Amino acid sequence: MSRIQRYSRPKGIPAMKYVRFAVMALAGSLLFWPGPGQSQEVNRIAAVVNDEIISIRDLESRIKLAMVVSNLPDTIENRRRLLPQVMRKMIDERLQLQEARRIKLQVGSDDINRAIATIEKQNRMPPGGLLGQLGRAGVDPTAVREQIRADVAWLRVIGRLLQPTIRVGEEEITDRLDTLRQQVGRPEYLLAAIELTFDTPAQEQEARHLGERLLDQLKSGAPFQALARQFSQGTSASNGGLMGWVSEINLDEEWRGPVAALHKGEISPLVRTGSGYAILTLVNQRIAGLQGEPDALSLFRLVFPIPSGKPPSREQLAGKARDMTASLKDCDGMEDLAGELNSPKSDRVDNIRPQTLPPEIAQAIAGLPVGKPSAPIETADGLAVFMVCSGGGGAGLPSRSQIRHQIEEERSELLARRHIRDLRRAAFVDFRL
């Protein structure tokens, strides 16, 4: 094993077709991985992505993470089956991080820590619980942090590079609202999805086999959110696959039948889509136009980004936040200001009960009238100002601002898929073993 075998893409072979061939060759070799004591071997190069190294140690750590999350036994056969998808995801992550650096976006340790804290809150884990639990299962914490770094970087790339190109006209919003009015009394779904895409017909079988294995693990009790974060290639992956409320009419045609057949908490079979395969779960369901929970709120969170260079003190930033939000009268104004500040962490949440909020946020909005900004408070994502957009549930027709945001999200997802596809096509990947 001392000889280095280089796989450079021959002329005339498309990049991603070559990647699949080289990964299969790599898989055959990795059946004979060295033991953990042979550090010289595991530090060898498995692949180079545009001159950036993926070591055998990196690859083994990520496969271990995938097996733990999927609740799969650590066997040679399971490693072989997981390797192509894990390698492809690692290549994508390298490309995403390289793109972030190209446009001068940085993801620091604090950003990763905040993302980990969010995952822990979503899964009702104590602080430190995520890395602690995975560490006890033998997963290298560095592998987890690097995957999260790529997720955060890609979301910022989308926010900086792609979302500013999206334009939504007032007529489009009006047409969407007219369509939704016709849907009053029909179902709306809160969905989560694991999306497995492929660029060439040769990759379809690989994606289908992975989907079938993930379905088996979900039936055995593996958590949907964890598998979505690890394997899904949709932009909702970093949020555990959660897509938010979707009206029946806005579902992709391939999804409508499988979703309509689900009851709350159920998981769909593997669904063939225009871009790949998907596994869906129905988190909740409601009827459009009916009143939500009596005490539910629609809430907007405006997160103030810390300026580059010499950052201001917290007191200065809080003063600026108060000044900039004092004149705002509604959540549309909050959303416009979030866009001006290029604050991708700002968001709107509908049909949320105050008792489910963190105590500091519940206290900040207690007694706050609709349309009045709160005082700035510290959150896991930074200094934030909150505004109650409406009370009495969010199950009615959405506002024009919400419709605009929904259309922007749909287009952002499409642009993100195209962009990573273009990055793959332009990439040079050199496999070595």
C-alpha cells in the first residue's frame, strides 16, 4: 500500500461520470483500511478537490458518523455501501467552502457553536449533548463540526450570492394569494424531507439504494432529522429536513399523492422526483383558513449582524438596534430591514405558542402589542429584536410578505441546486490511494 495510485480524469470523460468511476475504485481499496494505530496510513490522501485534500482519516471519520447516525453496524459491507454517497457529500462540502472563501465569507467557531446549540435545542438535548453523545459512539467531533461549517457556509453563500438575484413581482404575489383563497378548507402540511439528487443517470441507482437503506433505518427507529442532516442534499438539510407549512397546491406534483396518503408522524415510501428521490414525513397537518390555536402567535426575529473589522460593544450595537427598529410598525418593515442588513438568520415563525419559546424571548414579547419592536436581547444567534406580527394563530391566509418569502425560498432552492451542479461540473477531483 505504499504506492500512490493517481486517478486523474481522462479527456472525454464528463467530470461527474469520472467521479463515480473513481469512487468505485476507491471503495474497492478501502475495504482494506488500516487499523486506527497505523496513523501514517490514515493520514494519506484519499482525494484532492481543486487542490484541497480529503484524507483517509477525514473519510473514515465521516463514514463512522454516517453509520452512527443511521444506526448501522460498523461492517466492511456497510462502509462499502455508504462510501459513494459520503464521498460525494464531502466533495460538495469542499466546493461549498471554497465558494464561500471565493466571495470572502468566513465561518468561525462561534458560528459553528451557535449552529450546534440550535440542533441541541431542536432535539431537546442539553448543552454539549450532541458532540458528547456522538463522541461516546466513537465519532470524531471534528467531523461533526466540519460538516456543520459547510452547512452554515453554503446557507451564507445562498444568501449573499443567489438570493439578491431573485425578483418577485406584485402580480405574482396576487396570483398566489388568489390561488390560496381557492384552497381555503383544503389541507396544508408541515413536512420534512430527505432529498437525494443525482446529476447523471449513472448515479440514479446509487441514490435509490441509499434511499432504500435510509427507509430501513427509519423503520427501525433512526431519527428523521439526524438522517436528513447527514444525507439530504436539499437546502433544508441543515434544519433537519424541515420545510415549513406547504399548501396542497404548492406541493410538487410527484409529492402530492404520497403526502396525501400520510397520517401525522408517518413516513412515505421512496418518492421519485424530477431531480432524484425523496423520503417525506408528515410532521403536522391543518386546514387552510381555519383558526389556529387561540394563544398562538406569528413572530418575526431580526438578528443584527456584527460588523466586520473592529466590532462595536454590545451596548453600542443594542443602541443601534433600538434606533433602527423604533420607527417600524409591522413585520413587513422588519423583513425589509433584515434584507438591507443582509441578515440571513432573521426569520418569521407562524403559529407558535409563547409557552414554547425560550424564557428570555417569552419575557421580551410579554404584553408587546402587535407591530411594536421589542427591546434588543441576546440570543444564541446574536443580538435580536422581536415583533409580534399577529395573534390568534397563523393558519389563515398568509400576508403578502409571507407569500413573497415563500416564492423567494422556492426559487432560492432551485438556484442553489443549479449552482452546486455548476461547481461540480467545473471541479477537478483527483482520487489517490
